[in-house]
Amino acid sequence: MNDQALEMITFIKDEVIRNPRISLDEETAIVSGGLIDSMALVEILAKLEDVTGLRIPAGKVKPADMDTVARMFATAARVGKPRQRSLNGKN
């Protein structure tokens, strides 16, 4: 498991599900498995953008695209675009 996947899993367990005892890995079904609801997807998508450095259009992402951490990264690679830097040099 790479550092980005570990960061997403830790975020989902600690900040979204708020139960660090739940066992998650890159292939755990979190949407279809009932671990999160659709409202949590917005929070997870924002974190995925931070972790990957990509802008991921929410309109191009379906719940199935976010069902596992592995699918999240595949979706980010498929639909994500590099973030544009602002005039002050920050994202």
C-alpha cells in the first residue's frame, strides 16, 4: 500500500467513519458496504483532491467510482486535471 492510499484510509476511518477499529484496505467496499453515506462522498472527494493534487469534477464521479480506495485513485487518474496555480502561487 502506498502513502497516498494509507492517507486516504486513515482519513476515512478517523474523520468520516470515526471508528478506527474498522478494518479498511484499498479494496474494502465503503459505499456499497454501507460504511458511508452519499453526504460523506463530498468530504472524501475533497480529501482525494488534496492527496492527489488534482481537480476532480464532482459531476464526473459516481458513487461506484468511490466505492473503494483503489477505485478512488483510478477515478482521479481518469477524470482529474492538474490544479491551476493562482496568481499568488498557491493552489
